[in-house]
Amino acid sequence: MLQATLDIQLNTFHLDVAFSAQESKTTVLLGESGAGKSTILKALSGLLTPQKGYIAFNSATYFDSERHIAVPPQERPFGYVFQDYVLFPHLNVFENVAFGLRASRTSRREIVQRVGEALERVHLTGFERRRPGQLSGGQQQRVAIARALALRPQLLLLDEPLAALDVQTRREVRQELRHILSEVAITTILVTHSYLEALLLGEYILVLDHGHIIQQGNQRELSEYPRSSYIAELVGINFFRGQLLQLETDTTGIIRIENSTQRLDIVGTFKEQGKQISPGQEAFVVVAPHSVTLHHERPDSSARNVFHGQIVNLLRLGAADQGTVRVNVALAGYPSPFMAEVTAASAQRLDLHDGQPIYVAFKATEASAYV
């Protein structure tokens, strides 16, 4: 298991994180550019020295600021695959993969064996004599991974492994990379800003924002219980943070939403099991866009949540007459747009357009609340 506590100050940027990663699993660092993801990889690899912290893997300590331990990068059993792969254009595939082994003075016989094994793992057997310029983007990525695997690392560090690929190639390579990581079963730390890649490639996800871990968990925990607008936006759901005012029943409560210039109370249903819920606690609410209905007049319905706003814009999804329409609504007094998703037929019937006043409504059972 990897255990890391890192405190790093780089000019105005401060990284302060503590986390662990399970053995033989892939842990994803997810966040926007500048969140600190690549900084963590550099610190783990030894390319960057934290001001304070601790890095240990499988009972061996590689950095400890208090005990003045700082194992140099070349002595850490870690493999690092950079975002742009850093392949040598004048060397063929075999020599690129063998580069680290030659630097460590491995015997010729051992190099041949380990390069062959690494290329077989990434399904590039037969490509030994080709140069990087003769390979596709996906093949170049696999060469970079093979170079790291040839060193037989205990920990694999992947920095945005799909970022250098075009959209079409990224789709093809994504599943391939997932298969490779599953086959090699090496403890892996993978950096990405793509939520889809995080879901497909990671068993456990750490969400970073401005140098801090703001949420961590498996796919289900992040999708169903986001704790930041960043994650909610990636998932595609409406997200509110506030304070529980009162409980109407054991599972239904009124949450007063923060960051609203006008009073905004949402009636939600708490679906988490085994958690103590009481008034005054910080609470979160998520609402799926497809569970929202739109009305020209205030509806006379069973929906407990009805708010007035103005349509900001419409986005058509799918075929013009058979798909759905994503409607972004500016709620009165609330800074973030609220998303509703209706059928194309409903959008046409309501004659929805930009700037139109509108009521949004959703039931308490559709407002999933948690603490």
C-alpha cells in the first residue's frame, strides 16, 4: 500500500494532501488544471521534494521530512509515464523501451527478455524496429507504458495518459489502457481531468481542488453523493449545499441553501442509511435534470419544490424531433444555473426559448439529500 502526506509550497500555490492507495489497484487523481495532480506525481517520483511530508510504499520509506529521508528518483522502484510520452524519435521501439534498463547497466540477455515481456504486455510484439514517427498516438502511448513496465516497477505513475490523443483515438485507447492496467495488476496512480476516464480506469478516486482533496471514494460514492459543484457538473446533476433547518419525518427535511440572495429552501429526502441526521447540520442536495418539470404558470401539483426563474439557454441532445433538450434556468437569487431536461416534444409544446420566464418543479422524493 502507498501512504503519502505531502505539504508543498510552490510560489503562491500550496499543496496539502494526505492519502493512501491500495495495492494492485488503480487510484485516480481527478481535478481541473492547476489542482495539484501532476505535482503529487512529481513528489512521489522524487522529481520534486516536499517541504514537509512522508512517502512510504510496502513498508519502505522513500521520503520523510522529519527523519531527513529522501531517496533519489533513480532508486525508487516507481515507473513514470509522462503526458507527452518523452520517446526518443531517433531510437526504435526496442531501444526506447530498453533505455532505462541500459542506464541501470542491465545485461544484454536480461534486456532482451524484459523488453520482449513488456511489449507483449502492451500488445506491441513485432513493432521492435519501428520508430516513434511510424506509430499512431495510441501505439506511442503503449511504448511509453512498456518502457515503464520493463523496469518492473512496484508503483506505476501515469500523468494524463490519454491527453495527447485526439478524440477518436482516445476512445479506442481508453478501453485498451483499462485492459493493460487490469492485466499487469500493479499499484497505479493515474492523473486525469476527465470524469469518464476516472470512472473507467480507477477503482478509487481522489478529487483535488486548489491543492486539497475535497472528496474521495469509489465511483458510486462520487456519483450519488458529490460534495462539490465541480463533481456535480462532471456527473451532470444539480447540486446544492446548505443547512438542514428541520426534519418533517425521519427521512424528509427542509434544507436552506447557501449562496442565495433570496431565501431558497428545498424539501429533500435523505436516502443514506445509518447516519445521524439533525437540524443545524451541513447538508447537500442533488436533483437529476430529467426529474424536473417546467411550467409557464406556477403549477398546482404535488411537487414540494417550485421555483421561479428565467431560461438562460437551451441545448438539444440527440435528434431534433426525438431527442431531449437541456434547459439551463437562472433561479431567482441563486448564482448557478439550474438544469432541466425535457423531451423535444415538451420543449416544442411549451415553446421554450432564451430569456423566457419559467417555473421549475420537482418532488421531494426527487431531491436526494445527504449530510
